[in-house]
Amino acid sequence: MEDDEEMQEQSTACNDEVDEARSPDSRDLDALDHQRSSQEIKYHISTQFTNEELKNNRRYEMNHAKRGMALLFTHGEFQRTSLPSLPGTAKDGSALCATMKTLGFEVYPHQDKTWTEMKDIFIQGI
């Protein structure tokens, strides 16, 4: 229950940051969304695919109202390693969250989760 409340707070904070960051001009983009509904955004493929799969999967369709869900993981503290803390990951996460929200994704930010916690989040889909 506590994790659900924390997740909701993070998502709300992300939404608030997006609303504050959007200028009047960027709000006009929402009105233009229907005009660019046939456009797609290219994405980088980092997984191994066959040539046929690559040919058919080079673009992520962006012509639907709900673009999908984005699970956003940022890590600044690493347990059980000698790696130093990474300052600035929260700021990076906020910027990425704002970008994904602007693109129409439902964003679920998570910070400094353990491998077990991440697996649970993937299984639950939130």
C-alpha cells in the first residue's frame, strides 16, 4: 500500500512538472495532434532481431490517442557495489518524464529500485 502511494505521488509530481514546463506554444501542440496522427517516431533498436523483423519494426506508431505506458527507472544509488552515487539522476528522470508525458505516454517513474523490486514492477506492469 505504501508503494502504491509513493508511486502515485511520483506520477503526480511528474504531471505537475510537465504542466509547469509547458509553454502556451507547446500547449498548442495538443490541438495539432490530429494533424500529425499519421506520423511516426523512429526508435533505436538495441535488441537482436532478424532482418525481416527489423524491416517491419523500425517505427513506433504514434497515431493513437493513448500512446502507451512508460516505466521510467532512474538509479543514483547502487546497493552491494562500490560504485559511487550518481548526482543528478532525479533531475534527469524529471526531464525524461516530462518528455514522455509530452509525447502522450502514461509515465510511472521509479527511483533507486532493487532488482527484485524492478521485477515485481515489470510483472505488475506499473
